[in-house]
Amino acid sequence: MRPAFDAMQRHLATQRDLPDGDSRLLPGKLAGRFDIRTQQWDFVQFRANVQANGKVDLCSLRLGLPLGRLILFDLGYFSFPWFDDLTQMQYGFVCR
């Protein structure tokens, strides 16, 4: 079963002949920051490189976030250099 965005991309003449699973069929991905207190997305960014690891541009999600905030993140962002950076910048963090 193909995702809906894959089917929409197939309408373009340049992509009709691409094989299933080709990365050129993926439009991109979103990365975001969710504020638990307000229950709203605080910051969302588009990333064109769908094959890149989520940790590649992780620091950009920290832009505009006041110092001393508690950051909760998924295990996919587990990285000791990232933890060191957050500690140096005086952020608290929780990772499962």
C-alpha cells in the first residue's frame, strides 16, 4: 500500500516511470517542536532530504527556545554529543 503523497506524485510526467520505493517519490519530511503546556506546535520546518538522519539538523529545532527549558524527545534523538550540548546550554532534558 502506497502513502497518499506517493500517489499524488505519480501524476507528474517526470515521475511516472520511477520504480516503487524510489526516494525521488518522497516529497520531504517535517521536523517540529511541540509545546506541551499550550498543546500546539511551536516550530515546524521542512526538510527536503528524506534520507538524512533526524539528528543531522537537530540544533535548528532549538532556535528561539528560551534557556532553562525542559526538553522531551524520542529515542531517535539519543546522542551523547547532543546531551552534552544541551547540558552546556543549560537545558533540562528527558529521553526514554
